[in-house]
Amino acid sequence: MEAFTTHTGKAVPLRRSNVDTDQIIPAVWLKQVSRTGFEKGLFAAWREDPSFVLNDPAYAGASILVSGPDFGTGSSREHAVWALQQYGFRVVIAARFGDIFRNNSTKMGLLPVVLPGDRVEELQAAVEADPELQVTVDLVERQVRWAGETVSFEIDDYTRWRLMEGLDDIGLTLRHADAITTYENGRQPWLPTTV
Amino acid sequence: MGRTLAEKVWEQHVVRRADGEPDLLYIDLHLIHEVTSPQAFDGLRLAGRKVRRPELTIATEDHNVPTVLGPIADPVSKTQVETLRKNCAEFGIRLHPMGDAGQGVVHIIGPQFGLTQPGMTIVCGDSHTSTHGAFGGIAFGIGTSEVEHVLATQTLPAYRPKTMAIEVSGELPTGVTAKDLILAIIAKIGTGGGQGHIIEYRGEAVRKLSMEGRMTVCNMSIEAGARAGMIAPDETTFAYLKGRPHAPSGEAWDQAVAYWKTLKTDDDAVFDKVVEIDASTLTPFVTWGTNPGQGLPLGERVPDPESFTDPVERSAAERALEYMALTPGTPLRDIEVDTVFVGSCTNGRIEDLRSAAEILRGRKVATRMLVVPGSMMVKKQAEEEGLHEVFKAAGAEWREAGCSMCLGMNPDTLKPGERSASTSNRNFEGRQGKGGRTHLVSPQVAAATAVTGRLTAPADL
């Protein structure tokens, strides 16, 4: 995955809560067997509404999505992460995330940033007042900065390190192949196999 | 200090633990289906990797499949299913394809084969994997990157979630089901209430649930935001498992049961969070909005957004009512539906079909009604019991196994503006088809609703 250290760009405010992954990428888009082309399906139903925020030219080119709470709930579809990234987003900021979505994001290098709800709203308001506002998301310092404001966020050291290095989990796990084999040799004898 | 059930199962599966890193967790069973696996297999090929333990992996075709006999008409769906077949053949994974006697919704077939057992870790690229926790294991949904990781290593790096107890005291009144219970729980704690937690459902009402009912409850843990849901195994669990094709037998059965009996939360264990709910106060529950937390007892009215003090909830309610085309103050019982769907990994098991059939016996449906068994084995059993004749005589459609109208990925969908009463798990905007409106209900309420054409409890008939 692409490494993430710090990113500065325009942001777009999504003033909705419970943005489930069915909204981020509707099921009809999940039939593809490739990993590309999902940007066209991003918020496909909502984008049909001309007043939807992503259709506002003022926010064209934004790379930071600032959403209401409980972003990415529901289905485990990683396609939601692919769609956001392929559309051009590098960061999603919200007060709460669905667990699976947040996990999927960190596997792909899309940074989910949890900020307190009132700070999310402040940022949304700032972006609405000035869509050209430059917002910096600094993973090294664990900070979001805009127009003189600095807000810290939490992320565990290991996930931060993986994101900053752009490391592939499978490669990391395979360093411990011996431990896996040892564990396997001690598994309970009655556990089922599918054959 | 004692340990919770979740902690016991987790500890049993830690392959490697190091300071400042997530645990490396061994995965006992990996379920796959056509939607979330193709890019994972591509990743393996690209890196020249094999599937580490194909015999701990099982595949089925469910999300895309039509529920009427015949080939898949949609070429894109067809390609996805064919891709799964090719991948399973190439990597040596057992697949239950369309038409196979073992085919069905991924979360129905694991338990029916006896592959889902107490104390196991189970994952699948599907959020409703939480279903399998009903047997007392840790089961959770993962994304495609993690599917690839499990295929390659049979492990996952993960931090142990926090623990949450939902204590359900009392007894569910007659006519109130596991589905009503879980809908009431989600309405109480919210769609984010379980985030970062594994929920253990406990208490008298939970102990009295059948395995089917327990699966319905655990299935929708994800709708409360939880990573997983689980229920300690007991005699009900053992009785369900005994004699199933992949369950242990003979001496191994005795060994297994002796271990399974240790899988319960110690009396002095402490949960990170505890929620209490009194089952005896519950009545049939339905959703009115566009997330599963927006639900109320059927006897209530469509809420007024102004009644929500939290501004986020208020604006969510406004949006939901607009999408659902509902007016505040309307009795929920007055809401008319076009379509009734009985099926899905939430309510597509034999007990669900029996309870819906019981209500339809000798009655006619007033709406379109799809009855979709969760698997071919459920279908066969239902037909042996004559349930299909009851459904057909009532005017309902009796279908082949699949995910069907749960998710708008196959030919079974709502048209824009259509409204359903559905036994599935999500009432998201467009979930059952673009512009479709969904009310989540139990199989009993679904059947009664089909009879009257309005949201109806069986007791109202």
C-alpha cells in the first residue's frame, strides 16, 4: 500500500451520520472482480442529487472527507475503501467509524481519523466557509491542522508505523511462519476440516 | 480475576503476542463467497502465494445467485460466480456451487454442516459472520485484504476488542421472537453502541432461545456496531451439533463436549460494559427508518424528528422519514407494504420458515411475498415438512436458496418507491434495490403483514 506520513489538501464536509457502506458503494458495484473502477460507484445514489455535496464544484479535488458520526457502518465490503481512494480521498475524518471499515482502511492506506464530534463540526463549518481551506493531516505528529487550529488524534503505534512505512501485513505475518506451524501442531484434535 | 468467554476463546487462539503489536490470531474456519474473494485470490497469484490451509476453508455461491431455477442472466454476476469456481479449483478449496445440495447462504451452511462449533475462531468477508458466535466462538466479518491474509497465513493480526455483556432477564412473551429482541437491543444501544466490543448475550431469555434464535441475535450484532456477538454453549448447542456431518463423534465428541463446557464467563469476570434489558416487557418490533437502530414496538407511531434531543439523531430522523415517505404520528400498523421477504442469514433457517408457515396456514397473502430458504438443505427439510405447500397455497413464491432480497445484488429487488416488510438485517437506503423502502421485522410479523398488507403482528389477525 501507499505510505502515509502527512497530507495537505482540500476537504469536503459530509453532514450525514450513519453513512453505511451500502451508501458509499451500492451492492450493484460489488460484482466486479477487479480492484479498479470503483470511483464511479462512490455514493452513486446520492450523487444523482445535484445538491449532493460531492457535486458542488467548490469542493472539486478535495482529498479529505469530513463526515458525521458512524461512518462506514454495515457491510464489510472493502470496495468502500477502494471507491473512496480511487475517487481521490486520502483521509476520512469522523467522530466514530464502523469497526470493519476502519480496519479495511488501514490495510489499504486510507487514513481514518477519529476527532471529537464538536471538532468535526468546527472543521465542517470552516470548510463550508472556505472550500479552498487547506487542511493538513499529520500522521507523524498525530494532528489535524487548519487555519491556526490544531487537534490531536489517537492511533495505535503499530498501525501508525505500518501506514507510515506502507507495509503489507501478509509479509509481516509470514516472518512468524514458524510460530504458526507450532500453533497448528497443538490444535485440538476434534476441530473440523471442510473436506 | 476470572475471564469472560470472549477472553477465553481469544487466548486459546493467540499464535504470537508481542508488546506494542496486535495479537496474531489463528483462524479455525474461513468461509468465502463470490463477492469479497476475487481480488484476494488475485493478490495471492500476484505474490505467488498458496492457500495455507484449504481444508479449513469452504466456499459457497450466495450473494449473486438468482432464486429461480436457471442460469445467471446478468453477465457481470455470472463472471463473478465463475471466477469463484476457477479460484476454488486452482487453490483446492471445497465449493458448494448453485444447484449443489450443500449450497446456501454462507452463514447458514457453516452451522448446518456442523463446521461451526463452540470455541472456534471463524471469519468471512461478510459482516454477518457474527452469526456463528451463537455457538460460543469468536466470529467476525473482514474485508478483502484480510481475506487474502487468512488465505495466505490462516491467521489475522488483531487487537482483542473490549467486552460487553447484554444481560437479558425474564422471558420473551408469546409471539415475541429473537428478532424482536435484537431489534430492541439495537434501538436501545444504537448502531454505534457496540463499536470496538464483542458482545456476549446472557441471561434467562437468551438461554431459552433455540440455536436458530441465537443465530438471529448474534447475526445482527454488527448492526449494533459490535465486532462480534456470542452466546456461551450449553445443552441446546450440543444437541444441535450432535450428529452433524462435521461435528466430532465417538470419543472425540466426549472430549470436545468436556472442553466446550468450560467455555463460559467466570462468575468473577468483569465486562468493560454491561447493558440490561428485560425480555418480559418486549413486544413485536419493527424499524421505521434507514438504519437498524431506528426501530420501535409495532404498537407505536412514526416518531416526530423534533422529539429527538440529540441534533445528529434529529437530522438523521428527518432524512430517514423523507426517504421512507412517512409522516410523524402515523401508527406503524397503518403502514402499507407491497412486498414481504422471508429469508436471509438473519431469518432463513427452518424454524423461521415454520413460524411464518404457521401463520399463513389457511390464509391468503395480500402482497407479493418471497419465501427464500437460506440453504438447499433448509429447502429440502421445509419441503419434507410440507411448508412449501403452505406458502404456495397462501399465494407466496417459494424460491431456491440464496441471499435474495436482502441486498439488491441479484434479480430479487424492490423497485424505486416500493416498500417491504423484510426479515433481513438492514434497512439502509437502497439496500433492497435503489429507491426501495425497508421495514425490518420478524418472520411472524412478516407473515402477518403479508396477510393484511399493512405492518401487522400475528396477534392482530
